[in-house]
Amino acid sequence: MNHLTIALSKGRIFDETLPLLAAADIVPAENPESSRKLIIETNHDNIRLVIVRASDVPTYVQYGAADFGIAGKDVLIEHGGEGLYQPLDLKIAACKMMVAVREGFDYQAAAQAGSRLRVATKYPNIAAAHFAAKGVHVDIIKLYGSMELAPLVGLSDAIVDLVSTGSTLRANRLQAVEHIVDISSRLVVNKAALKTKHDLIEPIIQTFAKAIV
């Protein structure tokens, strides 16, 4: 019997994936938010979930450690998406990739072609490509969290980060000044698994497609 492994990350993506899994009659045996287990069984003997960092989902799928998974477009752009089939935009966990600066910073003047900026982000590839297209030279400062702090303490001129409501920016007296790309979560499938486990995977893809709001 073929087995399926689905890679998911905790938090918003997992919460918004649950209705899609339910539509495909896949029910986790435990809540990963409260369980310490990294492998979660389901109501099917041959389907299991692996709980990984959001940024690691494409890697697990690319190398076949998971047959498919759900990852944000931000992660996929940054990863490069090599070896991955991306059949569906699931329209979940929607937000925007934005450039933000502290209030009062004249971004338009600072981001002229030929100028130089220090940019803090956990998305160095996305940030570098965006500013290269504008002709702006950037020193990328890679951070893993608390992006909003960087402009406030002089570590960077700007940040590139995901913005959903903007409340965190406002709370820290920052403002979004430039839209880079709309982000939502995608279904990503291992290309080899799509062939060898087609009878298992294709019905789930079809069910997800019908369940997308």
C-alpha cells in the first residue's frame, strides 16, 4: 500500500489548511500546536503529516521526504521552487510582501536609482531582486525575527517583510511604503511522487481545488 506524507507548518497555514484536509477526509489524530510530536498520524493508516518549519516545507518535498506540502509563495520564491510541481494557489494565509521604513523616513528620496540602502529581511533573494530591478544598491542584513526593530535602532534603513494587517508596523511607528508581491499559500508536490502515487495524490488535488474559496 502506498503511503502519503504531507509536510505542514504550525500556525496560520496549518489552521487554514484544516478545512481543506477535512474536505479530502483527512483528519489529524492530534493538534500539532499542543502535541510535541513532529509526525502526526491521521484517520488513514497510509497518510501522515510531518510538522516542519515553514521555510523547510519545499526542501522536504523537493527531496521526497514528503510527497506534498503547503508553503507560502514567499518561501517558494526564496527557495527557488526547483523540482516542485505547484498545481494550486490555495488562497489561504494571504498577505503582502512589502518594504517598510520608520515614520518620517523619506523613502522616495532614499530609494533613487544609484543610491544605496541597508535592508533587513529574512527574504534576502526577494529583497535583492526587488531593489536590483529599481537600480538601487542594497546591503542585505539577514535577520530571523523582529524585523521591525532594525530601522528603529539604526541597523537598517528599511525592512522587507510580510504584512497582513499592518498593526505590528503601526505599533512600532513604521509604515509600509512599497508593495513587492501578493503572497498566499500554494500546494507543492514532489514530481516523482506525482507519478508513482498518482492515484492517491490526484484525488486530493482535485478535492482541494473544489474546496478553495
